[in-house]
Amino acid sequence: MNVLFVCSRNRRRSPTAEVVFSGQSNVEALSAGTSPDAENPISADLIEWADLIFTMENIHRQRLQKKFGSALRTKQVIVLGIPDDYEYMDPMLIEVLTDRVARHL
């Protein structure tokens, strides 16, 4: 399953999720950001690649919908509700991600 994690700048939350879930046997994970200055900006190719898309906050889903609305028609987008309160690979972030994502995989 191809799983895409999306946050704003692709520097802390979504890259952490990519690392954590890339280690699972049936998951191919990538991450991207919705901001113009994101480390890996979201693209139509990433949307097309993904079987499942997780956004960290509702604003990210709204930005995806605004920019890629028609491409999202056949995609499941899940908002995890994880605020930008964590550093990259923060153990608490990993715990929250594991708890909120696991039920969907």
C-alpha cells in the first residue's frame, strides 16, 4: 500500500511518519508539504501514487482539496489531528502517529 503523509513544510511531522511507517512490510511511505517552501512540495504525481493520504491537520486537507480536488475524488484522505508541536523523530510524535495511523493500515 502506498501511503502519503502531508504536513506544511515537510520538516518534522510528515517526514517522521514516513520513516516510522516505511519500516512496515506492506507499506511504501512518502511525505510532502503543502507550503511553497516545503522540503518536498506536494505534487499531482504524489497524489496519483498514493493509495491512502494522511494529513496532519484539517488545513492540509483543505489545501489539497483546493489544489488537487479532481485528483482526490478516488482517494481516501484522513486527518490525523496532530498539531505542529513536535520535533522531527520526537518519541511522543512517534507514539501519537503509531496510535492514530495503525487503525487505518
